[in-house]
Amino acid sequence: MSRLGALYLSLGVVQAAHSVEEMLSHLYDFFWVGSGVLHRSFAWYPQFRWPADLFGAVNMVLIATLLGSWSFVERRQRWALTWAGGAGAVETLNGFNHLAGVGVCRQYVPGAITAPILLALGPLVLREIKRPRRLD
């Protein structure tokens, strides 16, 4: 397995663990609190809720897509590298936002335990996509 393949697969597995953490700690309920904090500072930002079933379904589709696209990323197919780059960027922001929530709230926020791993893996995936392909 290539280094890109290993990093991308790790990103998918960690996202699965992250989603489990989010569901077990009820991140979907925390959206009302988190979006309320943003709304107080930025009136244009809406305060919102996210139903647990929809949140879970979106996470399952994300995980399935990450894991299901791994073999295409491993073969460095162009569309898959574009997808992997987007996933790397999104997961970097995902990790950062959870940790920013800890900083703002000064307490645990749902998803904060696995967030640092996403924050580390996202840029590693992005860096590896940009590296020229090595013949191992």
C-alpha cells in the first residue's frame, strides 16, 4: 500500500471513530449551543438544530464514501485525488473547528477527542497528494 493510500484509509477510519464519538456525545444537540454562540457575535449566522437521524445518515454516507473511494485514491485516479484533496481539507477544518469549540466553551465539546487526529491526518493527505508518484 502506498503512503497516500495508508494516510487516506487512516483518514476514513478516524472519521468513522470521530462520527461514533459525535453520535455518542450528541453533537447534533450541541449545534443549537454552538450556532447560538456564533449568532451572538455574527447576527447574520443562523442558530439551528440538526435532527439526530439526519446527522447520523450524513455521517454514514461520508464514511462510506471515504472508505469506498480508497482503492481509487490508491491507484491515484484523477477524480479520486480531487475527492481526497477535498476530504483532506474538510477534515482539517473539522478537526480545527472542534478544537476551537473547546477553546471558546472552555470544556469538552462533542468530537474533541478524535479531532486532533483529523487535524493531523488532513494536511498529511494533502501533502501526499501533491508529491510526485514514487515507484516503490
